[in-house]
Amino acid sequence: MRCRSSVAIAVWCAGLLCAGLSSPVHAAKNGLAQTPPMGWNSWNKFGCSITEAKVKAIADELASPGLSDQGYQYVTVDDCWMASQRDAGGNLVSDPVRFPSGMKALADYVHSKGLKFGLYQSPTQGTCQLRPGSYEHETQDANTFAAWGVDYLKYDWCQTSKTESPKMWADFPGRSEKEIAQILFRRMSDALRATGRPIVYSLSACCSPLEFSTWAGDSSNLWRTSGDIADTWSSVLSNYRAAIDLQAAAGPGGWNDPDMLEVGNGGLSGIEYRSHMSLWAMLAAPLVLGNDVTTSTAETEWIVGNPAIIAIDRDSLGVAATRIANASGLEVLTRPLANGDRAVALLNTGASTATISTTLTKIGLPAASATLTDVWSGAVTSTAGTISASVPAHGTAIYRVRSSTPPAAGATEFVGVASGLCIDVNSGQPTDGNALIIYGCHGMANQQFAVGNGALVTFGGLKCVRPRAGSLARGTVLEVGPCTGGTEQAFARTPTGALRHTASGMCVDVKDARTSSGTGIILWDCHGATNQQWLRR
């Protein structure tokens, strides 16, 4: 939403939540959004000119063969749907001119098309466009939404200053804006859950950097990672960059949201719109159309309806991309997929065509042959190790990569008894010195280990686990390096499920007995606790 608050747009954090993200935020326990939600939202194209007739026309178009078949199912009416005041009972009511039939009737119409219905609201005393917010009406509004048949709620932090929401600030003396936001966003989460209706809960903030991804996953299904998007290349890049390093926060049930798609609104070239769609797919972002789908061109329909792109975005593994190269305006992203493939994107942010290259080992696959499927053209090629493309300015080449080399014989995942997470080579790369961590299990090469000839072998036999710098001291970080056959790389599995390092006599241990994704793995005195017990699967 476009912000009417007096709070200035702040500079958003770069990197992993400014201070380093070491643990994922667990998604709201409502069982929804196991893959990134897809649909349409009224704001980008229509703003406050949205009407009941326009929403019905959008629903008709989505329900016709095509977009709904690809997964676009939520039809969400953004700000300006409601009257300027509540009724005598304190209930929200629809704008009588724009939505004369009421929101229950509109939801019924959307549902009759086999689609789902969404609405917008704010947790403060007013919405961005000065309609009544839900402050102190959370339970009442949640019950209203449920009674109307709402399936998706976009809840936007707007009208947040002391002038715009004076009572809210008076009720929380001494609290920061971020602290108040956390209380109010969670308050609506509880109210929605109490209705018993499954409602996807989307957190938004047009103008304040609330760092949702550090705290919002216990109560919501998606959360904004940046300010509002605009139909410009610089805005697409800005919102992408705000999300790319937050991948550890996302996963089934809870997703980073770089905002809606602008594809088809006319401000970008076809190449740039394909990049927009490609980057959102690599981010495992919600795909929410923001154009007038009733007048979409064939090119727009091709971009947003590409089943290969959508399959990457909604891959059931739910692991968002990691950026493994970023220099001179050329970037390489990769993400693991549920069937063992890797998605790879080569992004050129520069002003002229450039060749961008990476390798199979850099994307976390064995250094052997692989099949590359160009996600946009469908062309299938093979490689003996290099992935390379000539990418036009502002373009993105994106491939689905399938290795022809199976994991090493006997390789399995080692799952921590305490955490339920897997031993993982950080960043997914077989680079000497990359540390071991625990991470959500996904079965890719950097989580496949075999105990062979006393060594803990990974990446199809390419690398072995060793103590950093050859140290035998307690607390030493475990990392990967070339397989040497030396005693410093020797490990043995014990009857209790521990992995004992032969030379030191110590065990493979999760630092400080933590259970959060990204925690380092070290050598420590063997004590038999569950943070030293590993199940093979």
C-alpha cells in the first residue's frame, strides 16, 4: 500500500537481517501456505478505483482456463473496499457505492468460480487510505471476515504515527513502533485462529522496516521484506535484494514476500518482466498478480503462466535461493528442489549483454555431467561441468539442472535427534573450508554423507569432513576439505548414534545444544546428550 504515514521510509537492512540470521522462523501453525500463495491483488493496477464489477471481471478471467489452472487462486481486494466509518454496532461495512452488494456477496461470487477471496486491513486506527483500522476491534473484525468467507487477509502497518493513531500510542507508553507492531500483528493472528476458519495471514508494511522475517513466522504465513514495489526496474531489483539474504527465514507455511508482481503493467520491457518473474521464483516468493488480467497480452500471460517457472517457485522442498556470486552487476543464484534437481539463475543487472558462468560444484552438485533445461525456452542441453549463458542487460537466464551422478554409495542424511535438522555443508558449496551446520533437511548433495574407510564423505565423494586447521581442541569447527585418508578425517559411528572423531576422541556436537537452523557443528567431549545423536535416513 502507498503510505500516508508521517514515518519516513527507512533504509532496509542489507545482508542477513543486518546482524546475521542464524535460525529460521517457524511458520504459523495453521497448516496453510505449504507452498507460496498465488493470486491477484487490486492495488497495483486499480488503487482506490477498485469496484465490485472489476473484482468480478478479474475473478471471471482467473477462473477461465489458464491462470487458475496454474495455481492463481486468491482474489484479494486491497484498501478502499470499506466505508469511511463503522456501523452503529462497530462493524466494518463495505463502501456502498463501490461495493453495493457487500463483501459476503462478493466472496460468494469469487467462491462460485472455484477461487478464494481475500481482503485488506490495518492493525492501527486507520488504513493507508483513511478507512477504519482494526485497532481494538480485532476479534470483532476476525469474526466478520470469517462470516463473510474470507480466505486471505493482508494486514498492513499503516497510519502509524502518534498523530494518526494517538490512542494506540497512548495505550503502549514507552514501547517502540516495532514492539507495538509485533503485539498488534500477533493479536489479529490469534483472533483469526480463534474463528476456526482457515485464513492465510499476510503481513505488510509500506513504510517502516519492521524486520518481519526475524519474528513474524510464528503467527503469519507471509511477511513483507521491503517497501512497496513499483513498476520500474530499480524497484524490482531493490525488493529482490532486500529478500535474497533472508532465505533461512522461509519455508513451507511461511514465506518472505518481496511484494506483488508488476508483470503486465507496462513499465518494464519483456526481458525485465521475465527477470522479475524468475527472481520471485528463485526467492520462493508469493506470486500475486498486480495487473488487469482481463486485458493481459499474450506475452504477459506467457510470463506469469509459465508452468516451469511456477514449479520452481512452488517446489515442495521450500528452500529459497542462495546467491553464490555477485560481482560487477552479474549474479548467480541457486536453490535445491525436492526431486534432487537444482534451479540456477544467472542475473545481469548491468546495461549491456554479458556472459555469466558458474559450475556444477559451485551450485552444490558433483563435478560431472548434468542436463540443463532452459526454463524459458524449454531447450535441453548437457554440460560436463560449466553452466554459462550470454545474458542481455537486465535479463535472467534460468535453468533446471539435473546431475547424472548419483550420491556416493551408502550416502544418507544425518538427522539431529534434538533438532530434527540435518548435518549440512553451509551454502551448499563443496568449497574447502565451508563449515558444517544444521539445516532443514532437503536431501541435496551437501546433506548426503557416507562413512567410508573411516572418513565422513560428502558431495559424492568429492569432499571429506575435517576439524578446522587440524585442531583437536574442544569447540573446533568441523568443515569440508579434500579427502586425504589421514587420521584427522577419521570418524566412527557409535551404538548410541554419535559420530566420534578418532584422533581427538570427541564427538560431533551441535554448538550450545541449540536446535535452530544455521547453528554450527563442532567437536566436543562425548556426553551422550541428544545434540550429539544422529539418525541416518
